[in-house]
Amino acid sequence: MFTMLKKTDMLLLFCLVGTANALYKQWIPDTNFENKTNWDKGAAPCGNDVAQFLAQRKVSVFVETTHTLQEMRLPVDGEFILNSGSGFYVSAGQEPGCGHGVTTQFKDSESLQWLDPALWQTAETLHDLQQGNFLFSVHEETVPCQYDDVVFKALSSFRVDISSSQSSIPVKSVSVLGKIFDSGSEFMQYLSSPSGRLQFHGSSAVTVGNPGCGDPSGCDCGNSINHERICNTVKCSSLSCKKPLLPVGHCCEVCGAIVTIYFADGFNLQSYRQRIHHIFLVQTKYKSIQLGMSKVFKPQQLMGIIPFSTSPEIQVVILDGETGAISEALAQDLVKDIRSNGLNLQITGAEFQSSSGSSSNKSGGNTGMVVGVVFGVLIMIALIIIVGVLVRKGVVKMPSMPLMPSIPSLGSFKKNTEIGDVGGPLDHGFDNPMFDQPSLMPEIPGLYGTETKNSISLTQTGVHFINPVYDENETDFNA
Ligand SMILES: *[C@@H]1O[C@H](CO)[C@@H](O)[C@H](O)[C@H]1NC(C)=O
């Protein structure tokens, strides 16, 4: 009874979760007067201290409360944002327990980069941001993605260098001092205001008003164009595992596990993330786990060398801060869960690699998603068509020999599509070009249906494809 209730609760929770997949990215540093990390003596000045701001530095400083100071040296260009009731008083002598009569300098925040993943934290909701329920993600996605909501803490000031390799950094919205900007023109106006110019500097412009991610299965973050700049700021730690892994979008190799998930239409990334959280991450044995989940586009290669196209898949990066043994256990649990519940979750297959060296074969049952098969089938169909034409034209006399026996060989082809060597490109096969141009080859049978529907029959009169019903499992890869 109790467990049933729990399950219903969880179902309810899953239903309440919207389909939006945007995340909130919050800028961590501030230039607040009260934040002791902003002062070179490690404490905010007070009493008979002298507060000094570097003359040539532009700075916007939020002041939350009142302060007494002996003296304040101001910069040429700067501003104080005074909270209501805050202000400065000149001290008339020693204040007990406050100040040492020293000159304290406000630290330089000039070099803090928008593209530095260490300076952002991610959460699913604003509430989670406030509660400190942060999500882990790969470096590229720790920096705001194009469909994210960017948050600068309400009662704080900041200065951020928004230089990037592009002329603009698109995001869905930006919230500054509690005001949410989601219209492009309004935010542009703000950027050219005195406050805006003190808070944002650098060669690019942040543009808001980008649509959110409308695809429940997730969207491409879009930060790979800035991969180099993002990784410039990241220092990788030394690793102690046998076979370090390099997740897509991450700057460093890691010890842990990567689960790759193949999905069908109807897959919901946010619901799945919450399912994993509620079923697995709450377990005490997994409390050291960091898990990041996102849609990535893996390059597909023809025969393992020729770049072919990219295919979307869900990458689950699992780290445990150690050698990866706990990560591997969780990866195994996830694949097991998909094996039994994949159909309901619209997951068609999953596999994992771990830094201990083990990996799994694809599981999940639906052979349809093995994109590697597609190319083989295309070639085969071309052959069949040619033979069919020849037969029809009477060039070749065709007895009742069916071509079907050649199909089982696809099975062995498929098995070769398991995950490749770490470090090397991962080769799962190929993206199916027909999904880009559905009208070109509308009659490829059964690729995405069940095995038994796969039928191509060859008769004396020609080739007939029995076209399985194209249901919603016909994933739209353009998502
Ligand atoms: C003070 O600034 C540091 C670094 O910029 C930041 O991590 C910390 O959260 C800030 N403290 C408060 C109370 O906001």
C-alpha cells in the first residue's frame, strides 16, 4: 500500500513537470560590498578602515547594509547600488570589534569570464537555485546554453567579461537585480545603460529572447563553438583510473561511467532525469555521485573513418570522485532499468562504458534504433531494386529464390556497432539521411518497426516493399 502510494506520487510528480527543458544558470561571483572575498584583506572594511577601489577599474558595487568607514577612495568609473536603508557613514573613531585602521582594497573582478564553467551553477527551477539543489553538467553545458534562463542573484552586483568567439551569446532570458529581461530590445537598452556597461564588458553581446527548448527530449546546448574558450579556463585533475573517459562537451577526461541512451519520440529528458534522481540518486550508496544528463550530437562515421553525419542521443555522465566503481554500479542499474522499463520511457536502447574498462552491449530490445544497420539496408535495397529492374526488363531470369537469407547477416553487422575505444571516436553507425528528406526514400521497410515486420519480397513481377506503419517511433532526428 505504501509503495503504491509512493509510486502514484511519483507519477503525479512526473505529470506536473512541464515539458520545457530549459535550465537556470546562475552566475556565482558578485561584487557586493559585504562579500569578504571581494576584499584583499579577506574582510569588508569597517570602523576606522580605509576602503580603496582601484582608480582605473570600472565596477558596480551592491551595498546591502550600512557601513562606517574612515575613508573611501573611489574609482573613476563606478557605481554603488544601494539597498534600501543602506549607506556609508564616516566613523568618528574606533568602533569596538570592527576595523584595524587598515587600507583594504576591493579586488579586481575584470577577468571573470562568462565562458568559465567554474563560475556558474545549474538548477532545474528557480526554487532549486535558492535551495542549492544544483545539477551537475559537462563543462560546455555549465555555461549558459542558448535556451537557458540566466540569473544574476537578486541582491547583488557583478562584472562579467562576455567575450566569446561569436559576436553574440544568445540566451532565453537574463535576470539582473531581480528584473527579468526576455525581450531583446529591452535588454539591449539595459546593456547600454550605465549599470549595464559596468556589469557586462567584452567583445560579444549577450542577446536575450531566444526561444526556449521546445523539444521534450532536450536540445543541443550550442556551446561547442566556444569549446576552446570554455576549456581554456578549466584545469584538469590527474586521474587514477585504468581507462579514463572523455564525455562529449567536457574539457577533461574523467573516471566514472558514461551511459548512452537512444530514444524515440515521446522521450522526456526532464522526466527521465527526475526518475533517475528519485529512484537511484536518493540511495545512500549513490550519495557521492555526480550525474549529468543531456542531449548530445555524436559524429557518426562511415566505416569508422569518413565523417557522415551526427545523431542525437542522451549522454549520461556519472562521476563519483574516485576510481569510478560506484559510477559503474549506477550505470549498470540504469541500463537494467531501461531494459525493463525502456518501452514506457520511450527509450529504445542504452549502453555504457566505464573507466574500469568494462562496457555493455546495447540493450533495450528495439533493434530499430541501431542506425548502423540503416546504411547496410540502403545498399541492399539499392541492389534489390537493380535486380528487380533487371528482372523486369528480362535481363536476368529470376527463379523463386528469395533474397531474404541475406538479412540475418545484418545481425552481425549490428553487433559491431557497440561502443568504440575510449579516446577514439565512438562509432555507432550512421545517421539515417532519409529522415532529412522523408520524400526521397519513403519505402524502406521496417527499420523502425519490429523485426517481424521486416519484409521485402521479390516476385517475378518486381520488388514489393511492405511498408510498416510509420508510427511516432519514427524519430525525428532533426529535433
Ligand atoms: C562571495 O563571493 C564568492 C566568490 O565570488 C561567492 O562564491 C560567494 O557565494 C559570495 N558570498 C555570498 C554570501 O554571496
